[in-house]
Amino acid sequence: MAQVNSCLKRVFIAFNLFFAIVGGVIIGLAMLSQIFTNMNQEQMMENRTSGLILLYVIGASTMLIALLGAYGAFKEHKVSLIVFLVFMVIGALLMIRIGIPTAAVRPQLERELYERFSRVLPLNTASEEVKHLADSLQTQLHCCGLFSSSDWNDAIPDSCSCVPTEEKDECQLVSYRNPINVFLYQNEQNRKSIYRQTCFPIIMHYIFIGFDFVIGVVFTLAGLAVIGLILSSIMIHQLRHPRRTTILFSIPTTFTPGPPKYQELQNPPPKYEELQNPPPY
């Protein structure tokens, strides 16, 4: 005999299936991120490794815990549900612990990155690694310089070059100093068409998108963990206190009629004339 409410059981299994799908989506996003970063930046391998590992661990753990909860609900296995409940408590506390400080740091992120990027200026005197990274970003994002094209001083690289015939709105014409002949500075040959947009706003745009995505995933997992905690607690309670057999009280539908209040006399009383003239003995 089933000890858990069938409706609750179906809801809990459906919840765990959705929970497993969320874990699969996280793993898929980690794989896409790995593919794109492999295509774009090989030198960023070390910096992205910890983030990718974290995404893989979160996704795989989510799927395994969801399968454990679905199995415990389907088989009505108390130990599996208790283990699932423990993981839900730990997961909810961990996600809240990560999500709240992360959301609090977001408003300060732009100022901190501005200060950090300002330390590598000017770009023409930066390290070769920084130059290579800046060239790659300028080529991919169609921008020039972190905050302005003057970040390169007069050594504007070819990655800033913009073709006016194709992208007229994105290009601007600037003058730069020819290192061979400084007297040609105002000559037409020393003018260069570069991208008008700077790189820092574009970088911050993508960073905020990733930051908001992480915050959304963390709080979504926290909410799902709380829901799973509540549902598993109810199921464990029902397993510990199974439904008792219902006692039905039967009410008789037939009634035995009682004796009448008055009963007809078999011998009627004598008449008045007989009482006045009694028969002789």
C-alpha cells in the first residue's frame, strides 16, 4: 500500500526532472564557454579553468541529486529522501552564501575594473601579453583602445584599423606621428581610419551579462533547493507516519417498529341495556 500521497509523489518527481534539466543546461553552457574560449583566446586557459570546473561540478552535482530525489520518491525510499533533504539544505545555504556577496559586489565592479585597466596604460609600453590580448579584443569587438585611441599614444596598431567604405558610422580619422619622419605629422599620409568605439564599455557590457547570469543561476538553484527541501520534508513525514486504515461506522437502515401505544380490546365492553337488565342465573 502506498504510504505517500500520489499527487505529491508526481509533483516531486516532476520537480526533480526539472532540476536535472537545469543541471544539464549548466553543463551545456560550460561546454559552449569552453569551445568559444578555445577558439578565441588560448592564453586565457589558466584564468578560465577554475570557472569551467565550477560550472561542471555544479551541473553534475545538480543532476545526480535530482536523480537521487526522483528515485527516492518513485520507490518511496526513506534513506534516499533523507540524503536528498540534507543536500538541499547544504545547497540552499551555499547558494545564498555565494549569491548575496556576489550581488553586493556588482555595483562596485566597474570602478574596480577601471582602476585595474588604468594600471596597464599606455598600451604601447605594456607587456607583450597585454598587447596581444588588446589586439585580439580590438579585432573581435571592433574597438580601439581601452578608454580612447590615445591609450596607444602614436603607436596605433593595425587591429584598430577600420574600413570607412564598410563601416562608416564606426570609423573616425585620426592623426598619428610617423616615427620615421616627425615632420609629416600633419600630412594626409599620417592619418588613419580607426574604430570610434572604445573597448572598455564593450568589455563591461559582456562582463555584466556574465555576472547577471551567474547571479541568476545561483538564486535559481537556491530557490529550487528550498522547494525541494519542503517537498522532501513532507514526503519523509508521510513515510514516518503512514496513513492509518479508515474506520467506517455503519448506520442501520432498517428499523424495527415498536409496540403500539394502544391495543384494540378483543372483548368489547357490555352495552348499557345489558347492564340495566342482567340475565337471570
